[in-house]
Amino acid sequence: MRTETTACILCSRNCGLEVELDGERFARIRGDAKHPCSQGYVCQKAARLDYYQNHDDRLTRPLRRRPDGEFEPVSWDAALSDIATRLNAIRDEHGGDAFAFAGGGGQGNHLGAPYSSQLPAAMGSRFVYNSLAQEKTGDFWVNGRLFGRQNCHGTEDVEHADFVLFIGTNPFQAHGIPNARDALKAIRRDPTRTMVVVDPRRTDTAKMADVHLQLRPGTDAYLMSALLAIVVQNDLHDRAFLERRCTGFEQLERVLRDVPVAEYVERAGVDPADVERVARGLAAAESATVRIDLGIQQTLHSTLNSYLEKLLFLITGNFGKRGGNNLHTFLLPIIGHTDERDVIDGKPLRRTTHHGMFPIAGLYPPAILPDEILHGGVRAIFVESCNPAVSWPDSDAYEQAFEKLELLVVVDVALTETARFADYVLPASSQFEKWEATGFNLEFPDNYFHLRHPLFPAKGDTLPEAEIYTRLLEKMGVIPDRFPGLERLARLEPAATRHLVLLAKLARTFAKDRELSKYGASILYRTLGKHLPDGAAAAAPLLVLAMRYAARYPQQVRRAGIDGNRLTLGGNLFRAILDSRSGVTISKHEYDEVWDLVQTADGRIHLAISEMLEELQSLRHTAPPNGEYPFVLLAGERRSYNANQIYRNPEWRKIDPNGAMRMHPEDARELGLTQDDRATCSSATGSVEVSVDLDDGLRRGVVSLPHGYGMRYRGGPPQGPQINRITASASCDPLAKTPYHKHVPVRIERARG
Ligand code: SF4
């Protein structure tokens, strides 16, 4: 038995853990009090992590598909040689547009990202498809227009806010804010603080709220417009803040003064007095914050919703202050900035062939990928840490598209549903068998980074992503396998400024051969990485990221307790990250320093976004959805025992083994259904069989299904509903193409037999 520290990998909070290990198993798991952010907090899901680390579908050696469709074991060398040859041939014959990369990092495995991002570069492709682009790209797009860059990402100071407005999120189950359950309990206990929840279901969070606005699904844009209009029409907005810090309020004000509040509130199906109370409470609060999530990002008017929720805290002056909304820094840049109006070499930013879709924050949306394969010329795909066949919209379309590919390679820890279509399946070491880190360090004013060390030896013949991609690039011939000059420098005894000598030499190498600059991560891995302590080679690119971070925020890094001058601060930050086993505070900002993170040329927030104002004005002329399907399905609910695709062994669940469909008892009674009956849930795309769970917390006419089910285990049938059999790729936001998973029109019937 030994005790180690690590982090939970089940949601974006990545809480610090103290774990007792018995050989290659987790024996006991609890919160790590030394973790600078979570400080000992955990929820019930983390205790079951052994079901991720040890299960029967773990991959232990590379697999190759035979002509008869079965897999056979193959050596790494043979697999990577053949993949490299085929990738080079596809690129040389069809160009970069024939290649796409899908996935890349789940809830806590982002240290591979600097390595995996080199592969599209080697292929001359910008097509990176990622789950964030079926959730958050509308939000990123709006951030780009408001704050100047799409990676100006927001955070909410729920802990210090007097007034908290949760819209389309259930932090009690979905987390997303620091130590969510403790934070919710603290608000509930304090009579001077107010919690408002906007959600079609009476969730665990809604049960704790002062006000629950149980709106009709898909009407969030109407409700938020009404809230904004009440503030503006009653002159409750923060004029001083708007004049000093923002531009474009006059245009916005004209539109909001025109909003028919009563009509919109009626359309949302909530009590007008409650809406008035919430609007006035938000405007009057000393500090208020708005926290949202997929409930509004995956429903009708997705991108507009992202705009409106930000206006709620902006027009009330709740930005850049304690208890408000703020921006945060990134050490590991998990998103970028790709404004569709930009041009590269005189040409519009690369659009996809079939849909003509542009990237947002560097990412393309999963909703279009099957079409781009079937009709747009994508011939080869590399999938990493992702299971599109189950988790991206329209599973049937994905299966059909995967069959058409010339080459599908999957890198994963398990034989996923997507891996079953692959030509090669490459086994990655688990997140507890290698150096790892999360890029979800989204905090302000203090920010943190946690580099996790391996707890177990790598299982079988698995490899970390750093090694997989570096070997593949070497096989493709885009990088040499030796850099003698750099290796010599990397070997030298560490000194406070030694890394500068190495990086200067690296810069000279890149100046001589610009192509090599695309592969800095692998070059550092092969040189500096070899000499990092405890085999932490994969962490080598963090040196460059730490130096950039320290150069940009020197004062804030020093406030976090990292010493150093202009030359040494970045190296010392890197060293602190390497040395810390429980995570480290990397920066401490003051609240008003958030304005240094705003990236517009004039340093102000640009409120008038023409596309959004047009859509806002057109709301009143948009007819409510009205079709042949009497129910609206909220697909992808977060519950006590679901966790994306991370746990494959269904035995990890203590409850809800079938991922039951929740529906109102009166709706069930009218259909002749009772608790645990089997029913079919059918959309225009397909149908799934479900078991019924009666829940009077839902609005009438609304049903819900969880995500994280539908995987096969030990070759058996899917466990629980595969919700993407009934979602449609075409049912998505017109701008960002985020799917309307929280508004799927369905019919419910008793299952035959
Ligand atoms: S599931 Fe999320 S909130 Fe729960 S312990 Fe893991 S990281 Fe923390």
C-alpha cells in the first residue's frame, strides 16, 4: 500500500485526490486537502476511479484490421510505419483537406495536445473536430466579438456573489464551478444571498434556489431578452460602467426597449412576477454572477443565448469585480482564435469543402463531419480520446461515414464503438500511467496548474500520446529522430538560466528550417524531455508555456509565490509545476486587472454584435416549433452516475443502471405507462428503447435522458440508451452548428413486447 496524490478525471473540475494504491489498483480515494483549488473537495464519482483504470476493455497492444474485418495484434513499429506511409500518400495525392483530426483530450488528459496538434500540421490540414465544438463554440464566437479574441474565456465568481443566476445548468450534478455543492449550500444558508435557477426541470440545484423559473425548453432566448428588457426599460442598467467600459450600448438599448416583455414571458411559460423579481434583484445586487452551461448552449438560439447571458452581467456592471463574471488566463491554451472574417495569405480562413464551415476558436463542429466525409473529400481521420460513434450527433451517419474512410486510426485506452470501425487502434496509457495535466484551469483571480505524475506502470504495450505522435512524425519523415546539438545542451546541469541557452539554440534551429517550428513539442520531448526528473519527458513543452505565461503576467506569477527576474521567472514557474505533486498556484490577479485580459484594440467591451442584434430582433417573428412530435427530449442530462464515456464497465453505477427516461407522472399516465415500464423514444432520426422513471420535477411534455450510456462492454449489447441514435446533425445552431440536444422533438410509446 502506498499513498499518492493525483486528480479526478471525470469532469472539468479535476479535483485533487489523495489515493491509496494497492499494487495496480486504487484501494481508497479521497480529496487532497493540499490541492490549491479543490482543497479536499470531491463528489461521489471519484471514489469509483478503479473502474476506469482496471476493466476488461482496456487495450494493451496495437491492433490492425484484417481484410476479414477482425483485429489482429501488430507491433508499434509495423503499425506506425504503415500509418505514416498511408498518411503521406493521402496528403501528397489529395492535399491537407483530405485529413481531419477528431477529439484530442477528454476531461483531464490535455498534456498530449501539444503533440497531437502537430499531426494536422504535418498533414497540411486545419480540420480539427472536437466535442467543445458541439457545446461551447457559440460562446467562444460571442467572446471574440465582445472581448476581442475567442479565447477570452469567462469565469464566474459564484463563491463571492450576492446574487447568482444559474441558467441551463445544474451544478449540484454537473459541477463546473469550484467545489459546487459546498458553494450551493453556502448560498442557501445565507439569507442575504439569492440563488435563481432557470431550468425546465426541478433539478437538485433548483430545489435549493430562492426562485426557480421552470421555463419551456427552447425559450431561454425569450426569457433572457425579457430580463434584459426589464432592466433597460426601467433604467436599472449600470450607466457609469457602460459608458466607461463598453461601446455599442445605444444600439443594444434601442433593441431592448422594443422587446415585448409580457409576450416573451408568456412564451417562456413562467410567472411574470418572478421574472420581474429576478430582473430587479439582478440589477440591484451589490455583486451578481451568471453561470450557464449546456442547457442553453445546446438548445434553440444557442449562440444568441451565449450573447444574452453575457449581456445580463454586462449591462448590470457585474464584470471585472469580486462576485461577478470575469475572464481568466490559460497556461495550456486549449482553444485559439479563428475569426471567420480573417484572411490568411489573402484567402478566407479555411472552410470545409461540403458545408463551407469555418473554425471557431480553431475547432470545427462534429455536426458536419459525416457530411464532410461522405461528400466533402475527407479520406483519413485520426481520432484520439474521443468516441464520435456514440458521443457526436447522429450515430448512424457516423457509422456510415466511417465505413467510407480510406484510413481511420483511433488512439484510446479502450476498444470504443469508434475503434471498432478503425483500421488501426493504438493503445494509450491510462491517465494514471503517464504524466498528465488538465487544460481546464479556468479560474480568476487566482489560477492553478496541476501536473500529475504516473501512479502505475503502463499496462501492456501502451504508450503515452507524446511518444505515439513523436514516433509517427519521425516515421512520416517530418522530423529527424536525433537533434545532437540540442541534446547536448539539454544534458547540461540545470541552472536558473540554462533553459534560455537551450531555447535560443532551438530558435536558431527553427530560423534555419521554418518547417521544424511546427514540431517544437516533439523536439523538446526528445531533447529536454530526456533529462527531466522522474521520466517527466512529456512535460517538456510546459517550459515554453511557463515562460510565455511568466513573460505575460510577471507580477501575478510573483504574487503567487514564484520568484525570479525577467530571465528566470518562467523557468522557476516550470520548476514549481514539475516539483508540485498536488498542483500549484501559478498566478494571482487583482479583480480590476481583468481589463488587461480584454483584447479589443480600445480595451472596451463591444456590446453591439450585428448578427446577434438581428437575431434578437427577429425573435418576435419566430413561430414556436410545432410539429408531429408531442414531447421535447432534453438529451444528455448529467446525473449522479454518468460520466461521459470514461467508465465503460457498467458495474460502476450504484443506481440508474439503464439510464432511465424521466417523464412527468401525468404524461406517463396518459400514455398508460408506469414506473420502470419499457417505452420507445422516437425522433425524426431514429428511436431508442428506454425504461420509464416518473419524475414530477419535469414540466409536462418534457422528457430527459442522460449522456454516458450506450457503450458496449466485453462485446455485449449497448448498456442503456445511445441517445445519438435519435439526435440529428442538421438540427443545430445556424452560426456555430452546436446541436440542439436539449430540444429534440420526440414521440413516446409503450415498447412492443
Ligand atoms: S467528478 Fe468532478 S466534481 Fe466530482 S470529484 Fe471528479 S472532478 Fe471533482
